[in-house]
Amino acid sequence: MGRYRTPTVLAAASLLLTALCAGQAPAAAPPGRVGIDDVIAEKLDDAITAAMREAGIPGVGVGLWIDGDDAYVRAFGTSDKTTGTPIKTDMHTRIGSVTKTFAVTGVLQLVDDGKVRLDAPISTYLDGVPGGDRITVRQLAEMRSGLYNYTEDPRWTAAFKADPYRSWTPQQLLDIAFRHPAVFPPDARWEYSNTNTVLLGLLVEKVSGQPLHTYLQQHVFAPAGLDSTSLPTGAEITSPYVHGYTNFTPDGATVDASQWNPSWAWAAGAMISTIDDLHSWVPTLVSGRLPDGDRLLEPDTQAQRLRMLPTGHPDVGYGLGIASIDGWIGHNGELPGYETIAVRLPQDRATLVIVVNSDVDGKYGSLSSLVANRITKIVTPKHVWSLPAAAQPNPIPEPSTSPASPASPASPKP
């Protein structure tokens, strides 16, 4: 697989938007399918910059590829508000809940190796999970376990806001989750919970005998050719990187969160990547095949991964660590300062990656979804991105809201 790169979004209304073209608009596409000619490219430029002006977004990176020919890869606005450095498409970014696609891939590889059974209780592999003899590995990956989402705990939220540089261990996160009763019986319904993916990360470590970041590097990133993708063990972020801006602070002030420690998200949302790497990863994720033609997963396992179950939200389905939104398959992610979308529309052989360097969503809701909506209205009018707020993957509940609703993927926003 190729390389993975995703930037972010921020609210800064008075910024001048500087468009940096990192790709050229190719020839018109054949009739009857999506294409990106000069006219479409200009419409995309206008739609993206208009969305940035309206929502006060500091920087956006976008990659839209049609297999074999068309590409639109551009960056707009500012990466660093202090220096005025423009955002560029080769910068590293924190990708939030897109991390889940990698963590669950690790689990599914162990399924293919015969070391894990999807329908076995998690208690088969890990001790100490309340009701773990009734919660299966599959239900964790499908977000149907009923386990409380630790990022909705008010005390955890207060601790995070008081010290966003703090390092958290997976067990500390689970201890917070397990203080709360289950939200519903296993498999009763779908509800996004970062607790599920933290458990799956520990499962990979327990069964493989390797730290999660090492396992993913050797078995997912390297085989897929993702040279710029990593799961950090601390607050580090590879240079050059996009600065991300958030108002998830005690006083609501907007600050640079690029050096905040993402360990609170770990397997659920702590990874770093690039637009290029995400461009390479998404087709591999959706097809189950590596760039060289080898299998990422066995066909039956991949078919199970893509079995989308209802989430209770129109046009939104969820499989094994992967989502379907208005026909686009992949995942989105948010965490303080960063929002990412990495998806594919198989029937049109189209891959879309969006990174924004702010999660100051305001009246527009998710900034990345706003940009995706404007883009897909132009290029795929039959598949327009429209993600309900309740289904948005936020890692930490917003200061003024109650604990995230059933569909919320991660709060600070993995």
C-alpha cells in the first residue's frame, strides 16, 4: 500500500486562504462516471474556500483520486497560525478514529492466523472485562458491546482538560469505563465507544506478544507501504506536521493542540499519517488486498468486515472497524485540533481524503463533514456525504453537551 497523510481544521475567521495546488486537473472523464476536469477542479476550489470562509477553518488538505486517471490533490490555508506557514499536502497529521481501521485490521489478521475467533467472548483472551463472557470480539469491533465509552466520563473529561499533556495507559482508560454499568446488553444495538477499540488493541498485544505499535508497523504499515504512518508512544508527531487548533479548554479559548498527548485515544485514535498514505490505505482497507496483489485479509474475513449493520442513523452503517456513509466506505476521525475523512466509493473507483486542522465546529457541526458535503455535491451528487451529528466520531463530549450519544465515535474526537 502507499502512503497515508491527513491534516486538520481550525476556526479563525479572518485568515486569508492561500490555495497551494499539489496536483493538476486531468482530462475530462468518460460520460456516466465521476471525473475531474478543469471546470470541476475550479468548482471544487471555490466550494472548499467558501466553506473555509464560512466556518472559519484555518487549513484544509484534500485528495480526490479516480483510479487510473483523475486526481485532485490540493491544500488551502494555514498550517501554523503563529508563523503563517501554509498547509501542504505532504504534512503529517493526527488522524483520530481512522486509527480504528488499523487496530481492527490487526485483530482480523489474528483471526486469519487462527489465533483469535471473532465469535469468542473477549474473556477468552482478556481478564477483567465486566460481562466479558457475554461480549464477543465481533461485537467490540462492530460497536455493539454496550460497554460505556470512557471519553464520556465527566471526571475523565475534567482531568483531560486540566492536563492535555498527561500520559494515559490503556488500563487506566478501561478502569474509567468499567466504573460505569453497561449501557445496554451485548448486541442489542449500535453505539460508538472508544472502550471497544482499546480492548481490541490489548487483544492484539496479548495474542501477538508485541506492543500494538510494533505489531501494526510490521504487519500492516510496512506491507501496505505506509512509510509516513505510525502509532506514537507519546506526544510526538513527525515533521513536517500540521498544527491543530481546538477550544476544548477550561475557558473555551482556542489553542494549538499539536503537542497534546494522544495516549488517551491509543488504539481508538492516536495515529499519525499523511494524505498520500491515506490515499494508499483506503483502497487496501476496502478491497482487502495489498498494492502488490497479496491479501491483507482472507476473502471471507474481508467479506465479514464489510457486512454493514444498521446504526440507527440514515445511510450510516458500521462493519468491523469500518463505516459506510452515503455509499462512501472507510472512516472519519476527530480529536482536539484535528479532523480527518478517509473513504472510498467503490462503484466510482473514487478515493477521498480530507484533513482539517481544527475541531472548533460551531454552528456548522463537523468541519470535515462540511467540506466533504460540499465536495461530494459536485463530484458524486448521488452519494452526498451527510453524517448526522449523533453519528460523528468525537473522542470527548463538547463542554456544553451531555455524554456523547450512541453514535459518537470518540471524544476529544478520535
